[in-house]
Amino acid sequence: MIRFTIAICLLLSAQRASAAYVQPMMGGGQVSQGEAGMKHADISFEAGVLSVHVDDTIATPVLRPLDAGDEFDPAGTWGAINQHAYNFQYGWNPGRFDAYPPAGTWIWIEQLDASPELEVYQRPPASPSGQAIFGTDGSNPRWRWSLSMTHNLYAVASPLRDEYFAEYRVYIGDDTTGQPDSRFTPAEVTFYFEALPELTGDYDENGTVNAEDYALWLEQFGSSVLLGSGADGNQDGIVDLADYTLWRNHLGATLAVQSAEVPVTPVEVPEPDSFATAASFILALFAWWRTSKGRY
């Protein structure tokens, strides 16, 4: 029994070890800066007036998820955006300045509105890297800009829409509190994003969570797969009861009806016998152990 338990641990460890830890790339997924390009929002301050010019020669940034088998180190800076589609092409960039903000003031950026699901995390040179900003996780919607080019990271967990936005005001405010200074004219700008909608529980990727996805889950139950592939809905590399729960909770949802919350049509859900399912899982592991014990 001890050897069997060790074998189970080795199986889980081997699956985790097979995961490819990657770093965020500008275009999302693993799309590099050279492929996507920087989309600058140039901030200028002239005669007491702020203005923002967005480079329209660069296409609308696309929020892209990681490919199956890739993930960010769960213990690292970007572990929180695993299972997200993301992008950091937009960059706040210095434009034309005829003077710096007067002593005791500075340039601030405030998020006025945004798609509810859109998250924002700061990147270098802003510090600490990975910190939630612009209202994400209850953070301050105001952010003190360093006057250096800064590409913050935008992310959405399993996007259901194909378009997202964030609206900002760039203004002069108190250097410490960010309270706006009415002596200067602010500017407003909107960032737009595109996304490839994902549907949790749609394991065969046909745009609907239905019995066919349940059949795929049954077929793959107990098996190890590339992270996020097949019926691995929670992207842990193993098709198990947690993935069944995701399918059940989204049964009836389709990409044709997109909203902040997944629409679910009440239908009869096939409930697997938990004891029988668990037994099947153990038998699958035991079979794996019997065939591989000679390697350990």
C-alpha cells in the first residue's frame, strides 16, 4: 500500500514537472513583442494642458491565453493569471513636455470605467511588479505614473466576450494622495481589447456545454493530459471530479449568449456515483502503477 501511495505521488509530481513554466509575452499567450508590437499612449503636458495620443498604426491588442501545456509558475509573480487571457501591448509613454508638474503635484492616471472582468497588474519599471492596480482586487483606481514608458498587464479569466475596454483620465494631482488639481486640464482615453471567447466545460470546443462534453470527460477520466487540454477544465493536468463539476455548473451555456455571468439552462444532469467514480480513478492509478513500477 505504501508503494502504491508513493506511485500516486510520483504520478502527480511527474505531471506537474512536465508543465512548461513560461514568462508573460507582450502579445499574450507566447506572442512576442516582435510579433505584436508596442501600442503607445503618448502623454504630453504643454501650457498646463494634458493630452494623450494612442498609436493607431498598431492593431487592437488581443487578449490571448497560454497554449495547453504552458503555465506561469504558480509561486511566481504571474501565477495569479494562470487560466487567464492577457496582453501588455498598451504602454503609457512620455510625449511632449514644456514643463514638469509643479512641486507637490504629479501626473496620475485614474480608471473611470472598464469591462467588469478586466484585471490590470503593473509591470516594470513600476514596482512591485505584478501588483493589482486600477481597481483590480479592490486596489486604488488611481495610479501614479513614473513618467517612464510602462506596459501594464491586462487580463481576463476565461473570456466570454470578444471585446473589452478600459477608460482613463490622465490628470495632474497631489503628489501623495492623487487628489486632482483643478488648475490643469486633464485628458481622457480609452483602451480597447479583442479576445477569443472561451467557454468553461466546453471540452469538445463546439461552442455549447452539453452531453458530448460529458462523454469526453468520461472517456478521459483519471488520465493525465497536457494542462488545459481535453476535459481538463481546471488546468491541473488531470481529468477528475473537479472537471466534472465545472462541466455540470456550466451545462447549457453557449458562446452565442455572452454576458458577465455564464447563462445556464436548467437540464437534467447525469450525476456520477461518487464511490464508483473514485473507485475507477483508483483502479486507473493502480493499473498505471502496475505497468510502470519497474521504472521506480
